[in-house]
Amino acid sequence: MARWTFAGGMAAVAAESAFSALALVAESAVWIERWEEFRLVSMALLPGLWVAFSLSYARSGGEGGPLRRVWPGVVALIVVPLALAILARQELLDSVRDVSWGTQRIFQFGWVGMALHLSLLGGAVWVLRNLERTYRGAVGTMRWRIKFMLLGVGLYFLVRIYTSSQVLLYRATDTTLAAVDAAALLAASLLMLRAFLRAGHFETVVYPSQTALQGSITFLLVGAYLLIVGVLAKVVTFLGGDAAFAPKAFLILIALVGLAVALQSDRFRLQLRQFVSRHFQRPMHDYRAVWQKFTEGTASRVEEGELCRALVTLTAEHFQLLSVSVWLLDEKKESLVLKASSSHLAGSRSPFESRRMDAGALLARFPGPADPVDFEESPEPWAEALRQANPTSFERSGHRVCIPVGGRGELLGVMVLGDRVAGVPFSLQDYDLLRCIGDQAAACLLNVQLAERLRRSTQLAAFQSMAAFFVHDLKNAASTLSIMLQNLPVHFDDPEFRKDALRGIGSTVTHINRLVGRLGSLRHELKIEPAPADLNEVVENVVGGIERSPRFAITKELGALPRFAFDREQIHKVVTNLVLNATEAVAVEGSVRVSTSLENGWAVLTVADNGCGMSADFMANSLFRPFQTTKKSGLGIGMFQSKMIVEAHGGRLAVSSQPGQGAVFKVQLRATPAA
């Protein structure tokens, strides 16, 4: 595609040049108009062919790949101007006349001729935009190979923008513009020849950016040129005309092109950076090294005191300071506490930590993050407070500086700098770096404070969880004893009741003593100690202590189960919690059914009641979450604890319920028979 469009474009340019020459040397008015019409017909082919070339040259995506997206526009740019030039040939020219004071010949165009020049102007802009994208997308050797081809084509169409814009301004052209076009074609041909000698072929691949419209310098260049020329043309017409206007417009174009080429040149940009670095002020600080040093020195500090001492050390070393102090607001935000100073850096606690400074004036002056400020000669109260709290040790030590340390829109503290070696004053670059140091200090302080709050919150949550587990177990034990006490006056004379009551009291006391004994060996994770045991025996033990009550009846349906390994104490908690929950859910004359069975190698414990039931939303979002309960005196930990215990055994705890229809809890444990 690139070869064919380049050959077609050059053929159209050659034909246009030939017809232009014939029109200039012809003597007959008829032949002059005919050759000029043929030139315009040849010119009608230029926009489409060269746009197609600019899209396909040095582009990736296969043969004609970039053309696939815009081919309707390219075809229209070829067909429409050519059809106008052929079908409305009588509207190409209005008149042809010779100028008496020279050999120039002026051609006055009709509306079709003007339309052809307008299409050439638009096509030239499109070509330059595509060439710019290709040049920007090429790097290294590829840019070196295609540079002269792009320069040649770009030069030619820049000149055609100039000549077409002149035609559009005056609706006419003369031999001077034809000579300019010819000179541009000659120069462009030499540049293209240089490109062929350098590259030798069209097999070059470039990956231009697909977002070039926003940053395209072509539109900026052409827009600026057309605007300037249009405004100047109106001014010149208003003032009575200027014979040298066309050369001046050409000089404007050359200046804009020169500026654009210079800005696109890698060498020019490099030389510009070197010139600025050589002849203007160099940076006083190696910001990357300073930032890396401060980051490494503060990132690992997880305590407030450590961080403040690190900030003091790093700041004093970099700025050659003998006095650096860090003052932070206390929790009440009433005073500033001295946290670190260059005079006391060793040890975790020093005598200066008891020193305080009133924060009211500073909070009024620095309500949030702010730039560093020299407070040496300020008469304001906050400056006087800083001077008194941070005295200098040397007569010639320079001015003291305050760096506000703020984050989240509020002041956290201040850093006070003084006693600089040789009394060197702080420069503007120093103040910029100090502002960055203040921001870094604020970010580190916020991280340390957040980590400390998170640590305290975690400790409190762990304590609450521990307390909730043990209080819940004690609550279940107390519930068992309470039921026994309620039944004691009624069934005291029954020997079986006294026997069950004594057994229940003994079991409860043993359980309480075991809980107290485990307080010292509490683990963050639930510890399971499985041993061969009988699940039915655990159920009998739990139900036996609470089955006698006039308010509800407990039915047992215990199936045959093998002895298998589980933590008897932990499963006892689960059974107790499920049965007690069921008894609390039923009303008067309610019923609770506890059953066991063996299903496909799983021991299944089912606790069902006909009580108040639960909603689907409560079961999905609250039932097995800690501290979620609907009981007035509940802790919301029982079902969460039960689920943890069952899952720690590798089992499952499921529930089904509807409001007003009771609930069914099913515990499944892997029942591998014990050896």
C-alpha cells in the first residue's frame, strides 16, 4: 500500500507540475485555460493519495492495516474532488489575465477551484498529522531511517498549505505561487531521495499512539498560521493593501515550522536542558537521595519516640543544624510536648519529655498544614512562645525556623530548627525541602498513631472476646443451677431428683473450676483435644440436669452411635448451648426434642423446638456472628462459639427455622469408630 500510494501521489504531483508549466508557456487563451483545468484535475488527486500514503507508510498492522478504520474518508477524499473537477469543469476558472508590468499570469478561480484548494488544505493538514504521529511513534534507528522521508513529504505539504491559503484569501493564484510549489517539490524530492539512500525500502514498522489528537502539534501549528494570516489579511485590506503581504505570510509559516521542528528535535531539547543547567541556578539538594534517606530512616519506626528521634537526627545531619526539636500535641490538644531534641537523642526517656508549651497561639497561627516560617523576629505571641521554649546556644547561629507538621487538615506538632553551622540562612530551596520533610513527618506520625490505636483496639477486642466466652460458659452453668433451685422445693423429697441434682451440681462445679484453671493457659486459637467418647452419654449428661420443668418437656430420641474421637468438653458446651437456647425459645407447654442418629458415617445431633423461631434475615446475617443476640440478657456469643467448635472438629452446624414455627439445629460430626 505504501509503495502504490507513494507512486500514485508522485505521479499526480508530476502531472500537476507539467500542466502548470504548459499553462505558463502557452500563448493561446484557450490552451492556457485547458492546461490550468488539467492541472486542477491532477491536483484533485493529491489529498486522497497522500493521505493514504501517510497512513500506510511505516505503520504496523499489516498491509493497509491503518487504512481499514478510515478508508471511507480516504476514498471520499479521492473521489469527491475528482468528480467535481471533471463534472463541473466549467466552474474551475473564472478568468485568466496577464499582468502588464511583468510576465506574471493570474488565474481567477470559480467555486469548484476554490473547493479543490480547500480540500487540498484539509488533506495537507491530515497528512502532516499522520506524519507527526509516525515520527513520534518511532524511536532510535527507526526514527533515523524514516526522518528524511517524513521531512520531504512534510516540507512539500507545508508549502502547499501556504499556497492554498493564499488562493483561499484572494480567490486567485499567479506564477509566483507556482514557482514556490515547484521549489518545494524539488527540495522535497531531494529529501525523499536521501531517505531512499538511507533506508532503501519501505519495510519499516512503527507503533504510533492512538491518542495523538490531543497532543498533536500539527493542529496547533496550522491553526496558529491560518489565524495569524487571516487576521493580517483583514488588517492589510482595511489599510489599503500591501504588495509584500504574501512573502511576509510565508516568513510567518517558516518561523512556525522552524519552532515546531526545533521542539521536536531530541538534540535541541537536550541542548536546551544543558543550557539551563549550565547557566541558571542548579538545585542545592539531591532530592532523590534526600527522600530515599528520610524514607529509609523513618519507615521502620513504629513508636512515636523512635520516629521523632529519627526525624531530629536526619534533619540535623542534612542541614548542618545543632538544634532540632520535635514538639507534638497532647491528647487534649491543649499543649505541645517536647518529644525529641538534638541535645538528648539516646535513651527512650529523657528529662526534656516533661517540658511543655501552650498550644493555643500555635493552633491559631497554624490550624493545619502550612509552609515553614522564620519566627526569629516576629512579634506575635506564638513566635515568642517558640523562642522561649527553644533558646539558641550561639550568638551567630542564623534565624530559627518552625516547620508545621500537619495531616488530615489539622496540626499534629511542629519541628523547630536553629543553631545552623556558620549561621547560613535558609534559602527558598531549603524551605521547599523543609515543607516536604514536614509532610513526610506528618504521614509517618499518622501511621504510627494509627498503628498504636489499632494495637490497642486489637487488645481490647481480644480481651472482650475472651471475657465473652468465659462469661457465656459461666452463664450456662448458672442457668443449670437456677433450674435446679427452681425445682428443688417441688421435687426435694424425690430421691431420684436429689441424685440428679447432686450430680448436676457436682458437674457444674467441676466445669467452673476447669474454666478458672484454663484462664492462665488461654490460646488465641481454639484448641481441640479429641479422645474416644460417647456422644449419647454427653447428651444424657446435659439433658439430665435440665429436663424437669413444668414449663416445657424435653424428649430424647438417642440412636445407636459408635464411640468416636471428639473433644468431650467442647462438644458438651455445644449441646448445652443448643438445649438451653431451645428451652428459652419455647413458651408454656412447649416441647424440645433432642435426638441422635448415624447417617453415612456422620454422627448427627438434632435439637428441635416449637418456640418463636427466627427470620431468614437474622439467620443469614446475625445468628452465627459474635455479639449479635435478640435476648435481653444474652451476650450473642453462644452460637458463634458453637459453630467454631463444630467446625474445628471438621463438622457442620446447620439451622432451619421460620418465625412462629420453632427451629431445628443439626450438628454433624465425622463418626470414625475408635480403635
